Amino acid sequence: MGLLKLLVHNDAMKDDPPEIYGWRVYALACSACFGGMLFGMDTGIIGGVLTLENFQADYGLLGLEEVPFANLSANIVTTLQCGCFVGALAAGPIADRIGRRFSLMVAAVFAIVGTIMQAAASGEITAIFVGRFVAGLGVGGASMVTPLYVSENAPRAIRGGLTGIYQLFITMGIMLAFWINYGCSLNVTGDAIYVIPLCMQGLPAVLLFFSMFFCNESPRWLARKDRWDEASKILSTVRALPTSDPYVANELQEIHDQLDHERRLIGNATFKILMRETHHKSSQTLALVTTRASSSQPASTA
């Protein structure tokens, strides 16, 4: 606790009980942030695999001219990003419906299935594209839900720091991808030189899936579903305090007040309605900026 106060300069820590900064909240954050490692490893490994002659020969890249080779390589890489885009968009409504914890498990399953498809492609470039898109659905979903899940479980004083672990795990995944590619290029021969790295893309997803079995649901999500007894018990567990402790009661009251405020603001609006309203306001803002920019230009003189 003393070291934490030296590292974190936040007035909220002065009155917080030291029990809430125990190992549970850090273990929970690291478990969820395997979703960040998943993104880093998927991004890093494919960059090394594309340079291997065995992969190029099996998937029709070897012997291509510079421009076709660059186009095909770029398409293989960006297919994951396309999946990420769709997965991130879908993750919001799904996480609101089934919960943050189960959403991360679903994302991990998609990433594992996509990894298996890539590793078992056996020279079929179509399977690589489909596998990377499916894996991207999981990576994008995890990228959206992980910071949300961590922030809803973390104590207020270190909420930003714990959410920042997500970025640390992304860079850690990129680092591991480099060493996996490097180790395989030195010590592995044949098709296994690229199959093993492609398989290793799924390691963070496996860790994420199984670690979620030992983690709790977000107390804020449970409160949003009016499951207050469960929210109280989970918050008590994460904070390492009894349910009767004033700190737990005050945090539950804060969650209640925030949810009431949100409900007053959005009412019964659905995700689709909110997106339509956001688009409408964005269009109005763009039109206003364009009009002001046009009117501020000096008139041309003949």
C-alpha cells in the first residue's frame, strides 16, 4: 500500500481502506487483459509469417511481382482488422445483453476457431482469409469489452492505471510474437516453421477463456440488470471487504445513482436509436463547420 501511494497520486486513496488494493483486483485485470495480448500476438505473428519462404510457396506468394505480392500480403493482414471492426461494433450490444465476462469468453472462442482455421489451412489461401476474419471478430470484441470490464471492477483511485495494463499486454503480445517467429525460423523446418506461429496466435485466447472461469461478472452490469444482491456479493469479494462495510455500501450507492442518471438521459432508447441520434448530431455539426468555413473565406476580387 505504501509503494502504491508513492506511484499513484490520487486523493481518493487517502480515505480508501487498504484491503481494496489487494491481489484480487490485479489478478482480475491481468486475466481480462489477455484480450490485449491477443491483439498484439495476432498482429505481430502474421508479419513474420508472411516473410517465410515456406508460407509464400504454399500460399502462392512466392514468385509474385512486387505490387501483386504487396497487395496480397496487405489483404491477408487487413482481413483481421475487418473482423476487428465488425467484432468491436457487435461487442457493445452483446456485452450489455449477456454480460462482460461471458462476452470475453465468446470473443476468446471466436479467436480460437479463427486460429485453428489458419493453422489447418494447408495451402488454401481462402481458409487463411476466413480464419483471420473470424479471429478478428474475437480480437475486436475483446478489444472493446476488456477495458470496460476492467474499469467496472477496479477501485476508482487506480482505475486508469489498471485499464492501462491493457496497452501493456498488447505490447507484450507483439514482443512474444517476435520471439516466437525468431525461434521458429532458427529451430524449425518444413511447414511447421509457419504453422507453429499461427497456432501460437491462439494462446492468449485460451488463457483468456479459462481465466474468465475464475473471475467474477462486473458488479455494475449486475446492478444494471437489477441483480443487486449478486452485485453486492461480488463487489464485496473484489474489494476484500464484508458486504456490510460502509465502503461497499457507498460504492453500491454511487453505482445506483449513476445508473439512475443514465436511465433519465436515454430512457428506453435502444442501441440503434442512440447510433441514429449520434449520426444525426454529427451531420449537423459537420454542416455547421462547413458553413462557417465557407463564410470565413475572403471573397475573391476580380
